[in-house]
Amino acid sequence: MAVVSSGRVVGSWRAAWLRVEGHWTWYRRYWRSNLYSSGLQPLLYLLAMGIGFGSQVEPGPATGGLSYVHYVAPALLVAGAVQYAVGESTYPVLSGFKWQKDFIAVTSTPVTAGQVLGGQLIWVAIRLVLSGVVYLLIAWPFGAWLNAGAIAVVLVGAVTGMACAAPLMAIAATTYDEGSRFTSIFRFIVMPMLLFAGTFFPIEQIPAAIRWLAWISPLWHGNELARGVTLGGLDLLPALGHLAFLAALFAAGGLAARHCFYRRLVV
């Protein structure tokens, strides 16, 4: 008796969402182990810098006349999103190629390399929104937010994180060793960006000769947007400029990642 297969090739979006479903199945079991990086780490920064150190900072021109905790809270959400996006776009992606090899397993089915990348990007975006909401809710009792614009800061954090995630996935797809280059990225790009891209103080305090380094960092653009939507003072054209920079970085990184995923997974 012949056996008729009931299998069928799913569409592009459906295939990407199947990857997200796999991530979600894992996350439901192990979400507690991710709680620190998702929301508690930015909260600790807020307590240490915004409330602890911030108690010694008087409101003034540098903070827009606001208390330091109000000045730093939106930027810390964005900075936390960037750190999380970098973490999820480096070693976990390399693992899909090299250690667990689940990318290789999935692309042995009708799911394409581009759909694997799409599922990975969607999952990171979902996690960025979730972690932003956790930070938003936990920071609220500490008086970190002035108005409901804080909700928009969550979206700004997700957009900024995705602008970092896409190009890093391209780098991870071209990594064949144990990921030693990621250490250099964390040490020489991510940490300086966190410290000098306007998270804790205005970049006008940085010498003019090197201020351009802050201008080309996605975190500075995210910080400006985050403070603009919750603290005000950001005009429409500068806001569109910041969004355009982040969108261009995401688009360029996404195209590069798609090329690198296909090059590595399609024999």
C-alpha cells in the first residue's frame, strides 16, 4: 500500500516563524536564566549610576535641567538593548553554524538560509521588546520615567538593538574559529560605545577631535531618540535623521548577513 506524504513546503514568513517557535519553546523552559541580562542588568546600572552616583549630580544644563535618574534612564534601556542584541547575534549564531549546527539541520529541509536568518532576526527583536518592557516596569517604581513616552523608549531600544544585530550576524556567519573576534568587538567597540556615546553624559563633553566616533555609533542615535520621545527637545528632522541612520545600518547589515548565511549554508 502506498504511503502518501502529508508534508508541504511552507511560505517564507511561515518558515521564519517556525524558527521563532523553536526559540520560544526553549525560552519558556529557561527564561529564568535569561532574566538578569533581560532586565536586571540595566536596572542595576540604573540603581548604581542613576540613583547612587546620580544623587551627587545636580540638575543643570548637561541634564537638561532634569534629575540625573531621569536623564540616564532612557539611555540605559537603549544601552541594555544594544548589549543584549550583540550577545544574541554573536555566539548563538556561531553555534548554529559550528557547535549545535541547528542552522545546517534546518536548511537540509525546504527552509532556506534566508528564512533561518529571518527567524533569528525576528526572535532577537521579540526578545528586545520583552527585555525593554521588563526594564520599563521595574524602573517605574524608582521614579525613572516622567511620562508615558517611556513606552516609546522600548521601541527605540528594539530598533537600535536590531541595527546592531544585523551586521553582527553577518560577522558571525563568516567566523570559523571559536569566536575570538567577538571578544575584541565587546572590548573595543561595545564597551567604549556604552561609555562614550551619550549614555551617561552629553557627547559635548568629549573632545571635538574624536566626537565623530560618537556620531557614527548606533547607540548615540538611539540615545538621542530615546531621550527625545520621553524628555522632549528633539525636533522632527533630527529624529528622522537618527531613524534613517539606524534603518540604513540594519538594511546594510541584513543584506550582508543574508549573503553570508547563503554562502555558508548553501553548498
